[in-house]
Amino acid sequence: MAKPTDLVQGTLDLLILRTLALQPMHGWGIAQRIRQVSNEVLRVHQGALYPALHRLEQQGWIRAKWGESENNRRAKYYSLTPDGAKHLRQEQAQWKRLSSAIGLVLEMS
Amino acid sequence: MRWYYKLPLRLRSLFRKDRVELDLNDELQFHLQNQIDEYAKQGMNPQEARRAALRSLGGVEQVKEECREACEMNLIENFVRDVRLGLRMLLRNPGFTVLAIVCLTLGIGANAAVSSWVEGILIRPYPLVSHQERLVALSGTVRGERDETSWPDLLDVQRSCTLCETLFVSNITGATLSIGERAEVTTGSIVSANYFDAIGVHPILGRGFERGEDSGRNAHPVVVISYRLWQTRFKSDPEIIGKTQRFDNVVLTVIGVAPEGFYGTFVGRAMEYWVPASMQEVFYGGDKLEDRGARWCEAYVRLKPGVTHNQAQQEISAIAARLEAEYPATNRGRGIRVWPLWETPFNHAGHLLPTLEIMVVVAMFVLLIVCANVGNLLLVRSFARRHEMTVRLAMGASRGRLLRQLVTEGLLLSACGAAGGMLVAYWCRHALVLLLQVGGGDVMYLPGQIDGRVLGLSAAICLVVTLAVGLVPAFQTRHLALADTLKTEASAVMGARGRAWFRSSLVVLQVTLSFILLVGATLLMQSLRKIRTASPGFSTTRVLDTWIPLVAAGYDAPRAKTFQDELIQRIRALPGVEAAAYAHVVPLSYKSYSSTPIAVDGYQPQPNEQPTAEYNEVSPEYFATMGIPLISGREFTRADDENAPRVAIVNQTMVARYWRGQNPIGQRLQVKGNWVQVVGIATDSKYSSLRENAEPFFYVSLRQFFAIEPDIHIRTTQPLQSVQTALIREVRALDPNLALSEMMTLKEQVNRATSHELVAVTLVALFGGLALLLATIGLYGVMSCTVSQSTRELGLRMALGAGASNVLRLVLSRGLLLTTTGLIVGMALALLLTRLLGDLLYQESPRDPLAFAAAFAVMTVASVAACFLPAWRATRTDPMRALRAE
């Protein structure tokens, strides 16, 4: 199994946090949501999703709670903590700066 | 990443592991179920859907493992696994393990013991006393020399010192305590009334002293007793407060019981009682409370927070200068000096400081040697474990993981060593007393203190040792080449450099350090021998010394004179007594001589010179008793009494300095304002210390300068025991209420005066021997390991015709090369380091060639012995078997 590069890993964290900013969600839901929202472009590698969630939880950016899913199964719901929200804002700003910088370079004529 | 998020999660993953595992499982199952549902919706049959779901997740177990890693569960689990594996490895090799742990126990124990002494004697010597880090000791000075201080001076310092939080007086004294039939000499303190408040110790029963209880001549006959005294002598009587108890000849009312574990403020003794300074006359004789010229006080000051030693000294010096100007009659040339607690000159702290300083260095050396030794042992073992390591590497263990394993093993060893070391320190906490306890009767109290700081230091040492010891073999695994080691046991070549250099340098280090310790031990031993055999200028073996507490028994001067006269007649009549005399001070004791400014007929002092000299008040026959030869003139006689003109006998140095070598007999000398006539010249002897330089000194007649409690010196051919029995009989015959104080020979007195040297010598010699042993073991280990690893080469050499002697020479020369290197480095370092012994050496150069030669010889013999056995074994190599075995 190829190890994800830092960029990919960082990006996955960002996507997860952004998704959770809308509402608490379980792992499966997060994966689905990212796929739908990105118009099926981004497919989260499912093997990487759960380790990422646990890492974020360890860092105190998200919190987990057991709940009932829409199809009545026991599911682990993750939600954003205040610290996580702060982190998300910083990361988003960072991402925007980075992508606009890349955009500038690419559109250079 | 706030801790309050992290901590519960960590704890959960540590203690609720099964729960976490279940959760993880459920979470992934939920995901799988959803995925399966989705695939089923897309039209797959259930089995296909399940397979596809598993595939898209990429292996449930892998994901789980990654999640666990994310939770850092592995860190702890791995540690537990490492500990288990480590324990198994250690148990499989009990010989190695025991040796390593014993070494570490000695190394860590030595350091813990020494640091507990430093803590308990120098840094925080007074249990229960608050803020000892701000305590300093006060002493007086007279023209730069230390002296005691007077009570009025201290009161003035207390009043005007702005940087001092509190000042209290605490003087050691003794009294005979009789309860029922049992009489016992107890040690106590005469203290200022603020004593218990100042040190923050509160009696568990009754009260401490109140303001004003330290003033008024004999006005407050009250006493606070120690917990031990209360328990043992008063049987924990709960009604003790208000009861009276006789101390010597004075009846005191018990007003308080000090808490358990409080021993007062004197390094070297545990105090049994405390009386206020107002009672000073009863215990010391002479009313000195109002007398600015009577110097008897020993005091401590607690500085305000943040005040430095220098600031305090400056302010107190300024106060002393003001007192000098205000009271020139008593305070001329006098100052007050501030001492850090560990240099306190009036108790054992100051005496033990140089010894303990050396001990800190020596214990560190021993620890280094131990680390080198255990590191070496581990190296030897890691060589044997190459296979295991290589297999683990080949199976995919990361080097970091192996490193952790090795460090964990080191931690196990050093933790066992540290535990053992703490036991050693605990057992040794009273060891200093045992060493200082030369004669009986003198109960000393010098406990090591094992507190948080000592424990912390030991833990830090343990960690450093772990890293040192654990990383040494790790350093070795760095070079592991997978293929090579798996293929065959690579065999070393005798005399080849390469991998063995690291181990060899460890051996060189050990030899170096042990050599230095041996040189130090030899120097100290020679010095002790010199100081103990040096002639102090008086006879030591046949002269006995004792005294009789007369003040305590209520004698005044006239009664004491009569008693002394009658007793000395009786003593002289005893069988075997050749001579007997009284003297105010016995040489080389803790008692200090009287000192006086002097004026000498025909001697014109320099403008800024104030000649002073110490003197002793002695009775007729003193010089005959002590065996101090008179060069000319006469001894004191019975005629030199109160009514006769005052006379003195001076020593050679005094003649040389003040009479420029001319005959002083018949000349005059002024002592404390009285002119006395010189009637004799005595040879120089040692007065206060064996190390002192010859100083002017003189003797006056005891009758003309009366001291109420002089020592009795008896020159006799009889053994001490029989003289003591006879003397007790004679004293009882004169007054049945009198007791005899401890009797000892002057030899014993000299030995006591050098007991601190004895401690230093014993400890350094002990550690030096230990170091030698460790270094020998280390050398032996390396040599036998080298031999066993080069069996093949040795076999080959022998097959090609090398004889046993060639092989012997080969191995021996390799071992001796290491030793020689170590000795050369050690010699160079020792030349630099032995100067640290400084004041502990008596008439002994720190570079004494004899000591170096002796240490060199011992080290060489030890290392030849250590190399010989492996070398001999090498000659027994069977070439055929050695070659076939590969």
C-alpha cells in the first residue's frame, strides 16, 4: 500500500474538517459527502479515512460520540471541536493562499 | 492539541483497551455494512458486495492497525512488550544480569549515599527547620581569625540588621540528667528566646520560649525537651508539662516537648533539650549575658528572600564596624562573619566539607567506571545477540524499534541498580558516624537525608546511566550488515582494530579512572599515616586526660581550689602515676585557648601591629606530665599562687619573634593588662591542630589565672582502666556527688582530632578498591571475549607453528597495551586532579612520586592478573577443533 504523501494527507484532514463543519457525521457519511460535493471528482481512499479520523481525534480537533444512523445502525458520529474550528479556519486560509499562488504560476503567460 | 482532550483518550486507550478495540471494530463494521448495502443496490449479489466492500476498504486489519498507531496505542504496547522481552533476556543470562545489577547498585548507591550526606549534613542539615536555604551561620572574628560572638553584640546585630529576617543563638552544652537511679550525660542547646519561632518548629506539647525568657540572670529555669528524651526517659508522660527535672545541679521546669524528628541545630549531635540563654551561667559558669567582652555565642541568621550572601556580609560588617567604634575596649579588631551553612565553623559541617567535596568527585568516578563496565558487558552480550538482532532486522523491525528495545533493557538494569542503590544509601546513611566514632561515649549524629532532591538526583543518574548503557550496544548494531551476519559468525582477529576499539576505549577509561582513584587513596593514606605518627611535641601514649564537672555540681572558685589541691595529692600518690597536672585546655581538643593582646618588654610593635598570643593555664608539673621539654628556666611550682608575682613560660617561637632569640628569662610580658615575668622556655608543640604552623604561645600559672574546670592530665605506667577505677574512688572519697568525665589517652585525643582525615581516607580507599575491582573485571571481560572470538585465528596460528608462549605473548601484550594507555592518560589526569585533595593532605605533595609508583604497581599487577587467565586459555586452543568448528 503506497503511503499517502504529506500533501494528500494534509488535504484529507482539511476535507474532513470542512465536511464536519456543516454537521456531525459518521465516517461513511463523510466519505459520501466529499464524493457528492466534489461532483464525484474526489474519492476518499477508504483505508486512509479512518486512521485520519483517529489522528484528528487524538489532536483534539474532532470529538466522537456513538449515535443512531439514518438506517438505525449504531454509528460513531464525529463533530468539530472549537479548537478544530479554529484549526480549520487557519488551514482554509493557508489553502486559499497556496492554491491562488499555484493558479498564478500556472496562468503565467 | 489541548491536554484535556488528549489525556482521557490516552488513558482510555491504555486502560480500556478492549473497549477501544470493540469500538474500532464496530465503527469499521458499520462502514462495511453501508458499503455492502450500496453495492447491493447497484445490483451485486450479497457475497460479491461483501468482497468488493472489503477490497475498497483495503483490509480491515491494516486499517485497524493504522488507527491504533494514530491513537499511539502502540507506543505503550510496544513498551510493555519490550519490558517483557527484556526481562526474559535478563533472566536467561542470570550471571550477566547479577553482575551488571551489582555494579550499577554500587555505582548508583555510592552517588545516592554521598548526595544524601551532602543533603543531610551540608545543605539541609536540620530536619523540620523551615527555609534552610536562607539560613547562614554567624561567627565573630578577631583580626581575621574566627572567634565566638558576645550576646550584647548579637542583640545589636539583631536590632539593626535590615536584611535579616531573624537571628537566633544556639549553643551546644551538656548536662547530666538523673531520673531515678539512672544518670546520663545529655547534649542540649542554650538558645535565644525566639529560637522555636525563628526556626518554625512548634512543640507538640506545651510551648516554646516566650519573649524575654532569655534575659535576666538565671531568671527563667525552664526547659524544652526532645521527643526522644520524652519517650525514653519520661515514658511519654502526657502530664509532663509543668513537672520539674534536675539538670546537673539546677532544677528546670519542663515547658514543652519538641516534635518527633527535630534534632536541634548542630551538625554532628542530636540535641536532647533546650534552655533559654538566661540560664547560661548555670551551664557555662560565669555570668556573660551583659558582658560584651565575653564571647561564647554561636548564632544563625535567616536572610530575607532574595538577599545574597555578600549583601548580608556587607551589612553585618557595617554593623560590626559601628560596634567597634562604639565599644573600642571590647570590640577593637573584631568583626562578624557570615558563613554559608555548609561552611559553619562551629559544628561538624565545616570540618566535613572538604571530605564530602572529594567524595562527590570520587563517587562520580565510580559511577563512570560502572557505566563503562556495564556498557562493556552489554557489548559483549550484544555480540552474542548479533544473530537475534539481525533476524529481527531482516523480519522488518525498524532500527528505531531495536534501539528502543536495547534502551528498555538498559532501563530495566539501571532501574534495578537504582533500587538497590537507594537501599545502599539507606543503609549507609549513618555510615559517617560509624567512621567518625573513634572512641566510645561521644554519641554523634550525622544522618544522610534521603529526600525528594536526593531521589530526583538518583533518578536523573539512573536515566543517564540507562542511556549510556543502553546506547553502547545500539551503537554496535549500527554496523550490522544483514547478509554477512546471517551467513556466518564473522570471527574477529586478534590484534585487529575495527569493532573492538569502542570496547577497548571503555577499558582504557576504566583503567584511567581507577588509577586516579588509587593515587588519591594512596596519597590520603600516606598523609594519614604521617599525621598520626607526627610528633605533636608532647607524649601521647602514656598520658591520660579527663575532667570533673565542678560548676554543674555547684562548686565556686574557693571550693574548687581546695578540691583540686586535695585531688592532685591523692592522684600523685596512686601506684604507677609518675606525674599529674591540671590544664585549662587539653591540646588538639575542641576547647579553645584564652587569647590576649600582649605587650613585651623591649619589643616595639609596628604601627599597625597588635601582638596577640594564645595561652594555656597550667598547674605545677604540667611540663613533666606532658613530656614537653623545657629549654631553660623552671616549671611552675606551688609557690606560684595568687599571692606571688605572676609568672609565665613562653615557647620557642615566641622567643624568636618577640625577643629576637635573646634570653627572655626575667623579662616581662603583659597579659590582659597584667605584667607577668617569664621564668622558662618550653619547646614548641601542637596546640589546636596538627596542621598549624608554629605560633607564639605561652603558659601561665593556673592559680594566678584560675579556671574552675581544668582538665586533669596523668602520666602513668598503668593501663587506663585501672587508673580510671582508682581515680573514681579518690573523687568519690572527696565528694560522693561528683562524677568523672570520659577518660582517654592523649593518643586518642590526637586520633579524634584527625578523625575527619580518617573518614576521607577510608572512603576514598574503599572506592579506590572498588574501582580497581571493576576495572579488573572489565579488562578480564574484554580480553576473554576477544580470545573466544578469535579462536579460529589462534587455531590457525598454532596450526602454522606458533607455540604456547607466542600466543601467550600475543594476548598479554594486547591486554597490557590497553592498560598502559589507561595508565598514561590516568597519570596525566592525576597530576592535574590530585591538587583537589588540597587541605586533606598533611605534609604530602599531591604529586608524590611514591604514591604514583604504588598506584602504578597495583594497577599493573591487577591488569596482568586480569589478562593472564584469558591468555592462558588462548594457549589451550586446540587448533584442529578451532578450525573444524567454523
